[in-house]
Amino acid sequence: MWIARCILALFLLTPLLGCGSASTPARAPSPFGPAQSTVVLPPEVQPSENLPLFAVFRQTLIVPASRIVGPGGRLPKAKLDDGRDVPISIRRVAVHAFSPTLGFASLESAASRWIGPVGQWSDLHAGANSPAGTVEFCEIELPPDAIGHWLWLDSQHIDLAWIPAEKPLKFDIPALPAEARTDPFVRECLRIEAMNPFARWRSVLLGIKPAPAADVAIPFEPDATEPIARPAAPPVADLLAERQAALWNHALARLQRADEALYSRVLVECTRVVQIDGAAARFAPAWADASQLQGLLDQLLIDRDSPRALASAATAWLAKRTPACAWVSDDAGLLDADSRLPLPRVGVANLGDAPALGWAGGKGESQSPELFTIPPDRAKILAIPALSRANAPMQDALSVEAHVGSWATLLAVNRLALVARPPGLLIAPTFLDHSASSWKQSLSVSPIPTGERSQVGALAARLVREAGPTNVPSGSGWSIYMEVERSAFEHQTIRIFFGPINRPTHIVQVDLPESSRIPESGEAVATVRESGARDSLLPGAQIVPAASHWSLRLPIPNRAVERPGLVRFGVEHIRGNLRSSWPRPVFPWATEPSRASVDLTRW
């Protein structure tokens, strides 16, 4: 399994800093600092030799070339211990980040953001150039009767830990409802995740067989009229996926014989899907990812001959799984009718195997929060009552407790309105959409703008009070000033939603075209949509292109300001397949951002 562990790093793709759009540097740097690129590339392979080499009956061995190839790129001569020669060859694979081919609002795009970065594998033919992200493997074609033998590579002895041929298990997962198995979003997540050969076996657990690769028809002889199908060499990704499925089948079969209850709990963690309640219920994968499962698989294979050690390894792994998670859904999309204070909404999810008692409430409140039962694999969104004490300590006004059974966390929530003061209220940082991994970690972000760089630092903004060219305020007298990095190949959309959540009074939208498709003097326009009306140009908007960024001044419509002197809004920035939002991260399937409430009377 050292092979699987050393290659898994390929799929934990990490964003790299740098400039990803215009090639001409800005003459005057942005006061908000440089932007980050949206490019993701796989890191280099780091071989590990801590685990034995497992050989699966009737399967070829795929070994990182760095472990086999000698000085000068020389391939060793491979033999079995009985003296038979074994063919060995170099296989090259290009791994690059998956990018959806459909639009941002498509199911494919939302699923890719929820699953997180995934590497696409493609075999390279002999003599082809090696692009960035190329990995070399040695394929050792062991004969079918090699089980029980060991291997010689030149004078080096390689001991093989053999996995025998076994009948595939029929996995029974009663905790997973039938509608979750057939949900289009869940199936799309499975399809995208299956590009990682170390995660493809999960589809089999859920009863979904990946589509087989089609054979290419070739003529039998030059004048033949009927082609025949000749099986080509299987892609390296398929070979690794078959190997991974066989190893999991063997490990789970041994665990089932050792402890049926632990076996069932592990299956649930491998296939967990959560139903998130809301305006429309949504099934979302919350299963353990490939990197988390790899450690369990390694240990189960090492301990496969000891039932007690198998049970101990599964128990230790399950103890590290989080039993619940919580997040802030919205800070100020709803307001109390009397006090006009925000009614924050938080979400709690039960990721355990049994129903749990849950509640959420502000710290130091005299009123007891409502208690409710959360079934397993269920998430609920709750409205928090308005702050009841005007003189409450600041730490109580900026936090909410969330509980699911014995699990608890403290969420940073702003239960007061933000205050707009000179030189302007920062609208930063923005946050990428939730992924399954970040959501389960219950990451809490500051409800107060800090001005820090965004995760994709292509947007920086302030809410400012201003006057028009003749010192006469335009619209409400307030504007949002933005700087957005220009992109050479990605269309960008900025939308600002004003008013209540799910019922915006105004939507300001700006579409910024790719700089490679327009002249340097190319223009963009800002439109505004008012509830019940058609889109129209936003009066007073200014969009100025510079060498490396766009400068935007977007007046806030007069009727977007609520009385007494409050404005509620959220910002959404879409760049290619990435979306960042302010003031909170949102789910990939969300159609609008959360809201912040801003007090305009204390400027």
C-alpha cells in the first residue's frame, strides 16, 4: 500500500500563488494588495517505503518509477524467485486539475466545487512530450500463477504481500435512503470523484458501476470491411482503480469476519450522505474522502491476520470522525420587526449513527433555546432570536453556541449591525463556496470585516459615502467601490443582492469580459434589477479598465436603503468555475449570498 499512499498526494491539489490573468503589470499597484491565481496544479510524487508491497492475484503491479528505475533511467531486469523473467515497462501519466465543461450554474460545476479539486489522468504515448504534472510508473506484469512468489529486481529482493482472489462483497448499507442513492447531485459527485482512481471504488459501494471504456474498432487486414475490437492496454488509472477496489474488498471482508458491527459503521462512514433542510431539501455527500480512508485501509491490510488488531484499528479510526458540524448560514437576511436587529441563522448537522438532541442560542441569553431531535445524517437551519439586551457584552453579541448531543462549538455571529465609518466599510475578505471537507470542519469565519486578502484575492471593496461630480449625491449617496483583477480567459460576474434573504429588493450585476476577447478599451456595464421590474442600467455606475484590474463604482439604489438608515446586502463574485461571497461562504448550489446589515447613520 505504500504505492497508494505515495500517489494520493496527486489528488490533494493545492492552489498556488501567482498572477493568472493579464500579462502586463499594473503601473500603480492596487491599494488592496496583489490578487491570487485560481490555477491549481498537482504536487510532485513523494514515494514512501513504510508499507509492504501488496500484490493482487491476476493483477499487474504498478510501481512509481522513482522506486524502480536506476541511475541514468535504466530499467532493472525483473525475475520471479523461480527464475522466470517478468516483463517490465515504463508508463507515463499526465495529471491535471479537472475543470467543468458546462456553465457555472450546472450540476457538474456545483458538484466539482463540493467535492474539491480532483486530478484527471491521461496516459501519454511513448515519445510524447511530458507536460507539467507528468508522473512515471513501472508496470510489472506478473504471470497469473505468480501468487506466493517473490520478486528480484536485478540483485534486489522484493518481498510481495499477496492478496488472494476473492468474490466481491455485496455491501448492504441500510442507513442510506434510496432517494439519496438516486439523487442527481450525489451521482454527479460520485462521477467526478471517480476521476481519482483511489476513490472510484466508492461507486461500487453505492451500487453504481462506472461506464466501461469503449474498445476502439480496428481493421483486421487492409481490405477488411468489418472491423474487430482489439483490447488496448488498460489506462494506468483503471489499473490502479481495480487494485484499490480489490484491496478494499479484502480489507472489508476481513473486518466483517472480525466484527460485524464495526464493519457496518465503517461502511456508513464510507457512504454518508446528509439531507440538508431548507427552502428545498438537498442531499449532499459527507463521506470520508480518499486521504482519510487511505490510512484506515493501510492499517486494515497490515492487521488483516489479527481480528483483535482489525477491530482496534477500525475503532480508533471511527473515534476520530467528527460526530456533528455547524455553520453560519446568514447574519442579517432576516430582521426583528421591533428592534430591527438581525436574526442570524445557523445550521447544525448530525453526522453520527443515532438521533441526537440539538439546539443553538446566543451566549448569556435569559430565554432558553428550543430543543429538537436531529435524526442521523440530517441537517437543520435555525433562526436565532434577536439580542435581548442592549448592553450585552461584545463577546455575547458576536457568538452563538451550537450543540448536537455531547458535541458543541462556538460560532462567530454578528447579532448587531455593522457600522459604516470613514474612510469606508471594508467588504473583505470574501470566501469560497463550502466544500464537503471545509463544511464538516465547522470552520468559523469572522463576522466583522477584517480587510484580509480573500481566498481568491481577485476582489476587494469598500462601502463609501460619496457625492457626484457636481457634489450632488447620486442615488442614495452611498456607493460600493471595487477593484477586480482582470482575467485574460475567464468571464467574471459580480452581483450585489440588497434586502431580505430569498426576497431581494434590488440586484446589481456587472459582467466583466475576458481581456483576450476585447480591445484594451473594452467596456462593461452595470445593470440593476428591482423586484417586479426588468433589468435597467445602474444610474451613475462607473467601470474603468486598467492594465491589470477593473475599477468599479456602483451607487446603491435609493430604495435599497431601509429605514432607519440600514442597508442589507451580500456580494457574489464568480470567476470561471470559482465563486467567492461576502459576508459568508455559501453552498455550491446556493443562488444568492448571505446578507450583512450596515448602519449608515453613524458616518
